Amino acid sequence: MKKTAPEPDTENSVVTVSDRSLRTLLGYQMKRTFNVIQSDLTKTLKPFDLRMLTYTALILIVDNPGLRQSQLAEAMDIERPNLVVIVDELERRELILRDRVESDRRAYALKATLAGRRLCEKASAAVAAHEQLLLKGISPDALTTTVKVMQQIETNRHRTA
Amino acid sequence: MKKTAPEPDTENSVVTVSDRSLRTLLGYQMKRTFNVIQSDLTKTLKPFDLRMLTYTALILIVDNPGLRQSQLAEAMDIERPNLVVIVDELERRELILRDRVESDRRAYALKATLAGRRLCEKASAAVAAHEQLLLKGISPDALTTTVKVMQQIETNRHRTA
DNA sequence: TATTGTTATACTCTATAACTATA
DNA sequence: TATAGTTATAGAGTATAACAATA
């Protein structure tokens, strides 16, 4: 009868995170949580041969046909050079197309192919199912609040510059 | 379900994140927010010659004297091999010590030096000040809810395995 | 045989400067 | 001159296998 109680948390039991740490380590919990989501996402997307970045790019292109690379990079919060290889990969696998923009021949309009849309649907269904498990026990209200807090932090970004 | 509120958001105004995306892209907003926090943290810690990882390790060692490397790695949610270089750096700068544990001579007990504790205090004060700016306009209740949601997601982690 | 810390290594993600072709 | 996309490259962060010393 020693440890019959279910132990939901085997990790944090050892290390004490002091109040000081909690106050000054906003990034601490967020990083741990982000790691959980990212590693789960990685596993979930593996069967589709997608990573978090390629999946995010694909879903944004599917939902925003004609998107330009610079816009996509901004939406994904990555630098333009780093997006190139991602778009390259999606294009090579014929999941998206790079269409030249007539009015501005420097730019590309990104569009998903039929195969891209189909893969996107299958992958996002799998991701949604996994997320249900990750979000178990969290009320819709709490989730809404969390998203709003994150958006507010993002809005405050330039306050610190 | 549609979001009709047109926001004066400079970044997101171009790209529409559909409801489907919002549901299946939990990682999307969290990554953006985490990027904000991490890049702000990076700038804030630069004067102290610390990065997010070295800062987190230092503050956890200061708050948990005698911590072992494997425990610290678990707390930081990184693999043990990746922690070695971090501890190496902190030790080389004489901010922490590696003390052999008498009862288990395989392990090290990590302890902060006086210099380490002082640097930690100065750095965490700077971080706390910056965080106040990032958290402007967010109620304590909302923040509490957010932290609880993140912890719940972490608890749900093994549900998905 | 298992665990602590370590080395080596490979892969992904990120950041910056400089280039090309268009505007 | 400025912008969209590109190339090249360097630096972080991460993940895995294999090893020595100790349990």
C-alpha cells in the first residue's frame, strides 16, 4: 500500500521552483509546455512525412491561397531565408505551387495542389485528435483565456524594444 | 463561428487563420508567443552573458542547492547530454560548482557560488522588469488560468503516448 | 545489469549578410 | 533606391547511441 495513489506528476516532484522563479521564469513553464506540444506534434505528423514547420506552412497556404512567401514568413514568425527550404520541400513534393504574380513579377503566389489539400486534411484531422487528448480536462473558457493572454503578450512585444 | 472583429493588428491582418487552423494549430499561437518571450529574454540576458538555457539552469541550481544533473535535465526538459555543455559553461565561469556526492560517487551535487547567486539576482531582477512590460494589460486571474492550462497540458503529456 | 555523467554526432531551427531580378 | 526571393553560412538547440565509472 505504499504508492497506490496515481501519480500524475513524476517530474516536478524533485525540483522546487521558487516563487521568485515563477515570477521571473515565464519562459520556463511555457517552454516545457511548448516542448510537449511540439514533440507530440512531431510524432503525430511523422506518418505524413511532415514537420511542425512544413505542416504549419501547408495549412496556412491551404487556408490562404495566393499567399506570398514574405507574408507566410511573417505569419510563421520566421525569417524569409528560412522559409525558402520549407517552401522548396513542399513544392518538390508537389503539395504546393509557386505561381508568379502578374502584377509583381518578383513575388510568388503560393497555392496548394489537390494533393496538398488532401494531405493537409488528413494531417490536421490527426493533429486535432491528438490535441483533444492534450487538452483533456481544460474548459473552453480557460482555453480561450489562455489564447487571449498569449495574443496580448504578442501585442506587447514592441513595448519592450 | 467566425471571427468578424477586424483588429488593428499589423501582422495578422494579411493572413487569415481559419477556425480549422485555430483548432488544429495549438502550437501555432504558442510558438509565436514563445518566440516573443524567448527573443525578449535573449536581449534581456545579453548584458549578463547568459542565454535562456544557462539562465534557467543557474536559477534552478540557486533555488535547489545539491541538485543532480539528471534532475536538472529533467526539470529543464532537455536530454542529459545537452545539459553537460551548459553546466560546463556555468562551472568554467565559476558561477556553480560540481560537488561529488559521497553516497553516490557517480553523481554531482550542483551548487551555486556566491558569484553565481549574485549574478542570478541581478539577472532575475532584469527579467522580472521586462516581464512586467510583456504582461501589461493581463489580469492576475487570466495569468493564473494560463499557467494552470499549461500545467494541465504537461500533465496530459503521457496520455498521448 | 542499471545508472550518472560524458563524448561524439547528426539533424533541425534560427539569424545575418549579400546576391538576383524585378519594381 | 527599395523590395521579393534566394544563397551561403554560422550558431544555437535537440536527439540518439555508445562509453567509463560507479552502483
